[in-house]
Amino acid sequence: MEVLNSLAQGFSLALTMQNLMWCFVGVTLGTAVGVLPGIGPAVTVALLLPVTTKIDPSGALIMFAGIYYGAMYGGSTTSILLNTPGESATIVTAMEGNQMAKRGRAGAALGTSAIGSFFAGTLTVVALTFVSPLVVDIAIQFGPPEFFALMVLAFTTVSAVLGGSALRGLTALFIGLAIGLVGIDSQSGTARFAFDVPQLLDGIEVVTVAVGLFAVGETLWTASKDYKTVETMNAMRGSIWMTAQDWKRSWGPWLRGTAIGFPFGAMPAGGAEIPTFLSYAIEKKLTKHPEEFGQGAIEGVAGPEAANNASSTGTMTTLLALGLPTSATAAILLAAFQQYGLQPGPLLFVNSADLVWALIASMYIGNIMLLVLNLPLVGIWVKLLKIPKPMLYSGILIFATLGVFGMRQSAFDIFLLYAIGLLGFLMRRYDFPTAPVIIGMILGPLAEAQLRRSLSISQGDWLIFLQKPLSASLLAITAAMLIGPWAWKKLRQA
Amino acid sequence: MTTTTTPEATKHSGQVLLSVAVVLLGTALAYGTSQLPEASGYAKVGPRLMPSIVSGGLFVLGLLLLKESLTGGFHRVDEDEHAATPTNWPAFLWISAGLVLNGLLIVSAGFVIAGTLLFVLAARGFESRAYVRNAVVGVAIAGFTYAFFTYGLGLALPAGILPF
């Protein structure tokens, strides 16, 4: 089998001392930032982008991917032990897991989430191994119109479908698209919206935007608005080794969570929130212990935890095989590829097969490392939660300036960082989602290239998007998603 | 529950301002787009195409936001809830000062000094007044990352007035 050969080749690269070390650094950092509030995988990968000039691509990308899926493990620890979720994908875990911890079952909750994450992570990497070559086979035949339509669909799902308001989501997306326009147009060489500022001619760095929105905006918000929240930490009680009864109640939710999470992550539907909520709802329906839901039911931790890990692997599939990022972290991973002049998508499997398969193989290894890091060693991470808020957020700001300055050695970027932090604060205040900004700024220029290529082929005729069956159907789905909810409301009123 | 309800008329003024800002951003981008060179070639696709779509989009989205803010406020944004927790502006300013000073000093004074100052000011924003201790922690964090990046990875950060 060709896939197995490629995978074996990948393992031979991933198992070198150096790459094992990068994998370990990645999953360890990932767990740490997953545990810590105020800093997540998107910011961490963004902050580390400057190191891409010093590390070889396979090492750096193995580390970055490790941060991404490692954070999914770490986030659950915070959700279970504190009353605030560490990552947005672990909101559901916080509901049941926190209740379990209050009742002295923190150990079992951490156990089922770590083992469930491992289970889902490994199973979905197997799926990624076999699914992505199939996707590549199809996508390699895509032309610019198909890619453009696919990107429009992804833009819509990440901004308009998820979140509280389609209008605010789309506004966030368009702000991201506008940021992506700044700088020299790669196709014509025209400077756009740069005002002759040299730093703007080079474009705005994704580090600055991601760190400004997520880290600086979040810090300003927490200090000035959220200062009243007092967090109470649950004690680490109960054995982390689950009882036979716990195992019996966990494996079904793990399987179902995995089955829900992977396709959700892999479709350009974006985000890990929806599959975790879905998994929670399903487990609540199927359970034999409905009275425990809301009081700490183990199924309500096992299912969503498997789902969020599965969806992160699903997102990796779409990113690698189609070049389509459907979460903020995936968008920054895409930027990391671009640092090396690589473009994720079907051609990556052809041109950089070694790198892709080493990355996939490293995900098998990383999940094993994460199981060890998060089960026997969970005590270390619990200590991270004891860092006082002033120290934690001030420390994050030092790292923020490090990553932003390190990218271009320019003090201008620090001021830009602060300005984007103010934007992040405003967006938080008025409940605008921030992930669409990142996805818009990274995917925007790629979409623009596909759009202009399509129109060049058709000599300026926009009907090209409707003449190709695939792009026409993708655009039809997009239109249905945008207009559907609104039309439905009008119909019901009538 | 909430005792501090803002009067209806001014309740959504922040939202209105924000919506107007989005409209203005769209307008400014549209003006900038009109200054870009005309597309050449047969297909008429050039550097103006995408900016036109983006500026038009922002303009329309801004108008829709404005309409929402004037007719009952943004969907699912509770202004009364925000009014109930007043913003701690001093905290906001301490952190802002830390970042702006960092931008001013990072090259001249160096990464470690600018970083330590940022750390102390930001911690003050979080109500931590143990200045000496915070400075020590700040020096430790900034110094360690400086050493690691400069000597470990070969990614030089500004030394500033420090000799190493």
C-alpha cells in the first residue's frame, strides 16, 4: 500500500532525535498554554513564528502542530479544576468536569479526558492518514474557480454560521480581509494601503494581529473589566486511574465523540465548539444516568473531550490536503508553512511528501507523549494554575513583545501591537468574534489570487463560477447558509 | 437585579459610534482603492478588484450594524450587564503605558529593560504593588528569554544600553 509506505517513510523522519525533541517541546508547550488562561495555541504558534528563520521546516512544523493538539489536552485540566475553561473548545467539559471535581472526582474526570483525548487523537490521525490522500486525489483536479468557491464557503462558515451574530462575524472577517490587503500586491507589485510606511509595505505580520487581538486585547479586558471574577480551584482529589465502572461509561462517549468531531473539523465548518456541544447533547440523551447530568456525569466529559481532539485532527486534514484553515490556530499554521515558501494543499503532498508524512507520523508520537504528560504528570500542570494573575498576564506581555519584535526587529510593530490590542478590546466589549479576523487576513490574499486567476481564465466573465458544477454548488451552499436563517425567520413571521 | 441602568437614549451610543467607525473605514478604503492604478489587460482584473469588494463589504456591514444599534441595540449584547461592571480605566492605562513605553524603549534601552518596565507596569494594572519583587521577576523572565533567543537560537534581540 502506498499510504503505508509513505507513512513508514514519515516515521523514519519523525523518529530522529531532533524531530522527537521538537515534537516533545511542542506538545509540552501546547499542554502548558492549554492549561494557562490568557494564552492559547494560536498566540503561542504566532509568537514562535520568528524561530522559523532558525529551525528547519520539518522540526518547526512538528512543534507547531504539537502545540495545536497539545493545547486540546491541556485545556481540559483547567476546565475541570477551575470554574473557567482554558480554551473555548472545553466550555462543555467545564460544565460536567467541574461538577465532578467538586464532588471529589477530579481524578476520574482528568483520567477520562486524557485517555479520551488520546483515543480520539490516535484514531483520527489514522483517519487523517487514509483520508487526506483521497482528498488530495480529488483536489488536485481543482482549478482556481473551485478553490475560490471553497474559500468563500470557508469564510462564511467561520464567520457567519458560528457565534452569536452573523453580522458581527462577517464584519470581523472583512476587517481581517482589509488587514490582509495592506502591503505590496504580490501579483502586480502595486502598493496598497501602505501610506509609504516601509513596515506597511511589507504587509502586517500575522504575529502582530494574533498576539494583539488574543493576548493584548485579552489582558486589557481582564485587567479592566473582568477583575471581579474570583476563581476557586478545586483540589486534585480521587485517583486518576479510572474504575472499571468509569471505563464502562466512557468508551461509548469516546467513540461517538470521535465520530462527531473529526468530520466537523475536516469540513470547512470550522471550530471545535459545535462538535463538543453536539457530543454533550447526544450523551445526555443516551445516558443511563440522566440524573447525574449537571451534577458531574462522566459521559459529559468523555464525549466532548474526544470530540474536541478529533476535530483538531480534522482541521489538520483540511489544512494539509486543501490548504484551507478553519480555525485561528490553523490559519497561523498556514502562515508558518508560508514562512518556508510552502503552500499547504494538494500540491504539498506531491512536492513536499517527506515533510507532510513526517508531520503526520509525528502526530502519532505526539499523542503518546501527551498521554504520559497528562496522566501521571498532571500534578505539574496543576501547579501552573497557581501562578497569580498579575505575574501571568505581565509575563504574557513580555512574550508578546518578544514574538512581535523578533519577527522584523521593528519598534513600529510594538505600537501596531498595542493598536490591534485596542481593537481586540473593543471587539471583546461588543462581542465580535476574533478568529475570523485571523482567517480573513491569511486566507484573504490566497482567495484574491484564486479569484484573479479565475477571472483571467474567463477573460473577466464572472459566470465562470457558475459554469463549473462544483464551484456553483459550493456557492449555492454558501448562499443558502447566509440567506437561509433570515428567510426562515421571515417565512415564520408571514 | 441591576441597579445601574443607563437611560435608553444613550445606552447604545457606543454601538452607534462603533458602527459609524466601520462605515468610515469602508469609505476610507473605497477612497484608497480609487487611488490605485486601473487594471490593465484584457480581463480587467487587477489590484483594485479585491479592495473594492472589501471596502464595499465593510460599508454595507457598517450600515447594517448601525441599523441594529439604532433599533434596540446589537443582537445579544447586554448593555445593562456592561454598565453593572464599570471599566477599571486606571488598570487599562497602566497596561497601555507599559506597552507604549516598551515600543519607545525597546531599541534604545534594550529588550531586557523595556520588558522589565512593561512587566512592572502591567502588574500594577493588575493591582500588584510589590514593585521590587515584580522588577526582579520581570528581569528574570526578560533576561532568560533574551539569553535564550540571542545566544541559544541566534535570534538577536536589542541589547540597548546593557553591555551583553
